[in-house]
Amino acid sequence: MDNAMRFPADKILIGILALAVTAVILLFIALSFFNYPAADDFCFAAKARELGFLEAQVFWYEHWSGRYSLNSVWTAIMSSGDIVQIYRYPPVILLVTTWLSFAFLTNRIAQGQVSTSFALLLGGVWTILFIAGAPDPAQTFYWLGGSITYQMANIFLIVLLGLLVWRETTANSNPLRAWLFVFSSLLVIATVGANEVSLLLTGMILGWGTVHALWTKRDSRAFWVGLLLIAIGAALVSVLAPGNYQRYAGIGEDHQLPRPMPWLAMVLYLPWVTLRLLYWLSNLGLWASAFVLLATTFPVARAWLYNKGKFNRRFLILPALWIAAIFILNAPGFLINRYPLPERAESVVWLFFLLGWYPSFIIFAHFLVDEKIQTADHRLIPLAMVLLIISLLGTPNIFEAYKDVYRGYRYDQEMRQRFSTIQAGKNQGKIDIIVDSLSRPPRTLFATDLATDPNNFRNQCMREYYEVKSIKLGTSTK
């Protein structure tokens, strides 16, 4: 693609695109410094302090869930010091590693045909598109209860896909292939142990890869079979955890609203997933970036997708599997909770949609044009680039982040006052502490808050961490 952008106007647009990408990523990194813990964060921190790292893993596995990757990383972060002070840094790490993982995958797909700097730029574009379509950026990047569960797994999966592409393309030496298997195995174990949606997605990808490798008798057969067996073993460790069944038993009790009847959940399942797909497809940046990719990769795609000058229809199975997998990934929410997936879990589905969008778009485009067009017209690329830049700077999630620079500052001041109130109350020997409500929390950062009921689980978690009898919202005496 960078070779196609060789005219002065193209270089100017690439420069503007690079500035836009850099500015948006820095904006979200800056918002991290207004971030504060909430809800389960305090429970994990309190349990880590009480039991220590290893005993806490046993406790969570037996009493909460088999998400061993989440349990270990979350506990490690929460036991590393004052969680209020360290809480701003994990989102920075997640944002930067999301960008780098997309850049790595881009580099592996391009197989050395793009420069490192251009791969970093494209990785940045992917990152902003991902942020723009994330159902809830707060739960995806800033609240650790959601981000460590799902976005960490997303990053692992992106890197894993890069390693899989590497193994199937340019990894020729046996020592490199051995190391790729080791690293891929570790990523499979980590991804499967993060959450159930990523477990399901990883299993499907490895299952498809294994079937294809065996069917076509590729030399990577043992590689794929080995990874699939490791994934199955890791899935059993995660799924069979006693804590899963304790948590599942309390699902009905945790819902503030009654769950729909099973028949109603079944009726709403297909319309809901369809509406979500249409919402994602309304993003102008997806179409603009896909058009640029289609035009710049046209000769390469023709070499891959055509046989004797005719489009090979067997490639249509890839977009078909992509769409089917999106519906499958949404199914657990309706089967277990009878509701759509939580927004933080939907980020995994959105990632898969984004990853599959570009190859599916290219395959469908070539299927439709077939022999009608032999070469792509690059004259529309500058217009598509302009539309892409506008979209990256103006989607709803990005626009909320602009506004949250001010809201974040106010939120930071109010949260500082809240924690000062708690500490002052403890110093005065108070055991029942009342803190002020937040005026208008920033949507980009804010996931959940305390309640007026001191018995609410979020209040109980904070109470346990600060070792007082109760904490609740009200009107504090300053």
C-alpha cells in the first residue's frame, strides 16, 4: 500500500493521517491519567492483600471463576501498591499494546511489502477504528474489571494471529517454527483463560486452521493440531473451575431486572445481532479504509483469488464463516443470561468483525466485479483517504473523548475529594462513611459507581478494601 501512495498529494494525506492517528491515541492515553478504580477492583485488591498472590488464585478459581489469566493479572496489578495511584497506568499499557499488536499483525500479513513505519501507521488506524466501534470504551480500556478480562485477551489474540500468519507464510527455518509454536502455545493458554467469548473464538480459529491444514496436507499440520489440543486442555481447566458454577448459580439473583423468558431471548437473538452488525457497518471509516485497501491490493488479490482469469468461488466460504462466527459468538449471552453480551464482552466480537471485515470486503468486491475490471482506478484513493481521516476524528466515541478532557479533570477532582473523605473518616475513627455523588462522570472513563445502599456489592468491595463498616453515597460533611 505504501508503494501505491507515491504522489505528492498522497504523501500529504498520509502525513495528515499520521497526525490524526497520533493525536487520537495520545488523547486516549491522556485520559488514562484521570482514571480511578471501581466495583470489583476493590474486592480483588482486598483479597490479594488478605491472602497473597497464590492463595488468592486458589480462592478465585474455587469461588468466582476459572478465568485464570484474568485472576492472575488482575491480582498482580491490585497487589502492587496503592490501587488509586497505579490505576492510571494499565490503560496506557493496553492502548499502546493494542496499537503495537495491530502493527505486528499488519507487518506479518504484508510479508515485508510495507515498511515498519507504515505498518505502525496502519496499526494506529486499526486501533482507532477499534476504539470507534467499541461498545463501551470505559469497560474496554479503563475499568480493569472489563479491560483485563477482554481487551488483554484481544491483544493476545491479535498477536497470536500474527504468529499464525507468520508460520503459514515466511517462517521457513525449523528453529523459528519451533519458537513460533512455543510462543503461540503460551498465547493460546493466556487467551483461553481470560474469558469465555475469547475461549470460544480462539477454539473456532484453531479448529478452522486445523481442518484446513489437514485437508490440504500442509506441513503445518502438527503445528495446528498441537495448538488445538493445548486450547482444549486450557478450556477444560477454565470451564471446569468450581467457581464458575457458584457464579452461574447467582446470575438470576444479580440482575436488578427480571430475565426474559427463554422463548423471548430466542426471538430477540437474530434481530439483535443483525442490528449490531448494521450499527458497525454505519462507520464511514470502515468503508473508506476498505476501499483504499481494495484499490492498492488489487493485483495481489487477483493473483490469489482468481483461477485462469475467473474468480474462485471457494473463497466465498471465508466471509460466510466470518458472519456465522459473529452470530455464534453472540449466542452465549442469550443462552446463559438471556440478554445480549455485556458491552465489555462485545468488544471481542467487534474485534473479530474488524479483523474479518477487510478480507471479506475484498473477496466480495472481486466476486462482484470478476472479469469486468482488470485493474483498480487509484484516482478515488485521495477522496477515500479524506473520508477516512474525517471518520477517525469524528466518530461518537472519539467525540466523547474530546468532551471528556474537561469532564475527566472534574472527575479527577471529585474522586480525589472522595478518597480524602474516606481517609479522613478513617483517621477520625468513623466506621460508617458517607461520600458525595459525582456530578457528571466522563463517559469514556466511567464504568460504574457506588450506590446509596451500603449493602450493594460495589459498596461492599470498597468497604472491604478500606476496612470500615460501610461506605455509601449521600451528603458528606467536609
